[in-house]
Amino acid sequence: MRRRKREGPELSLVVVCYEMAREIPRTVQSLARPYQRGVESLDYEIIVVDNGSETFPDVAALQALAPGLTVVRAEGSSASPARAINQAVAATRGRFVGIVLDGARMVSPGVLALARSALAMDRNALATPMAWHLGPDAQARSRLAGYDAAEEDRLLNSIDWPVDGYRLFEIATPAPGANPRGFGGPMNESCCTFLSRDRFEALGGYDESFTSPGGGYVNLDFFIRSLEAPDTSLVVLLGEGSFHQVHGGAASNASDPIGTDRAFAAEYERIRGRPYIHPEVDPIYLGRMSQTAARWIAVGSEGTWTI
């Protein structure tokens, strides 16, 4: 993937996928016009990078959802998406970069416009919506209770998606690992990250030393390193979200989540020389709450979500 020679757009979106024939079209549609609101003046591109799927994404179908979209295959096979992300970002020219990890994550309709506002106000911002799982519980648990792709399809049909993308909050639950105490609490991870290209390159991108399936803690590592960079402001896009579709993911859908997490934690400690510790950073909130998102604003005394 060669760096483009033309003048770049304002924003380059990189979406990493692996064996996501069912999920990636919804993710792309949620990032495209006219689903995204308030982006009439935003010049942005979408790059889908396939990380070695046996079945390559249907390019024509994705371009029908997002005209101008580019689909590329990562060079070199790796169970981790780190190399694929770095290659795809290097092939783009946007002043700002958005990383959607993984490609099964749909977003709400105001994410791009609000991320643009955050980066316009502060070029040192790390902007992100909060993360959610589609379904009645965290997917590591809901799958054990029978939640599957067919049930998820039924739920999406029940809210008439994509007519009003904010209705995703009606059929989702907060991702416990990413934002365990909800609004006002710390964020441990961003699954849909926006930052300047300069800052991405200064960080060295995603660390390709993380080789576990799905990258292990590579996304957590990038998040922490971003927050530790000088003058970084963590901006949470209030009332927006990224929503994980059920699929064969290495972490959220692991058959042995405890054992998988221990292996990921061990890899992190081996690479960084210290145990992983959740970051404690007070975010800046930007945006407004839709009624469907506001139903999740209350948090129980023990850190559990209540309505």
C-alpha cells in the first residue's frame, strides 16, 4: 500500500477487518453519508484493510454503501491487527486519523462531526465515543446464554436500523472492559479513536510486538501511550457510541475469557516490563445526550449500570 500523492482529505478512517463478511457492511454504512450527520463539509475517506481473511470483502457492495471507499489487503499475515493498521494509515494522507478496531463496530450518527469538533478545538486531543456491545449483556456472557448473529439480526431489525442510528442504545449494553463505571468514570480503552496524524506518527503507531490473536492488549497499549503523550486531552464524545457486533472475536467472544485475558496480560507485561494498569484520566465530555443514550446515565453505587 503506497502513500497517496494527492493532497489529503481532512480525515482518514481506517477500519480493520478479518472474516467479517456479515459485520463489515454495517460498520461501513454507519461511517458513510448520509448515515453520519453534520458532515456535509467534512472531506473524509474510508479505508477498509483486510487482515488476511480467506474470503476477501465484497468490494462492490461496500463501495455501494460508501462511494470512494478503498479496500486493501494487509501485507504479511499476522494474528494481530497492529501491522495492518500501521500499513493502512501510512497509505493515507488525512490530517487526522480515525481507527476503528475492529471492523465489527458500528457507530452512532454523530461520531464523525463531533470528533471533528474535538480535533478542531485541540489538535492534541484523543477523541473517542464510549464502547458498547449489542445484545443484553457483555458478549462474553450473552453468547453463553444463546445470543448469536441471528438474534442480533433480529434486534437490529426490531429498531429498523439504520433509519435512526441512536436507537442502537436500545439494544446494547456498555462494554465493561472499556468503560466499567459509565459516564463520569475512567475509560480503559477506545475502540474508535481519532487523533492527529502527527501524534499517531510520533507514537510510532500500533506496537507490532503484540502478536496475540486480535492483538491482545495492543489497543489498550496504544490508548495508554496516547494518554501519556505530552499535552494530550482525552475527549469523550458524549451521547455517541461504537457498538460491537457479535462475531468470532479473540477477546469479547472468547470461549475462555479469563484464560485469554491472562495470556494477553502476560504478553503486555513481557513487552512493557510492567503489569497492565487501567489508566485513570479525567476526560473532557463534548456533545449532547440523545434520549436513548441518556437512559444509561445513572450508575449504581458498585459501578454497575442502571436505568
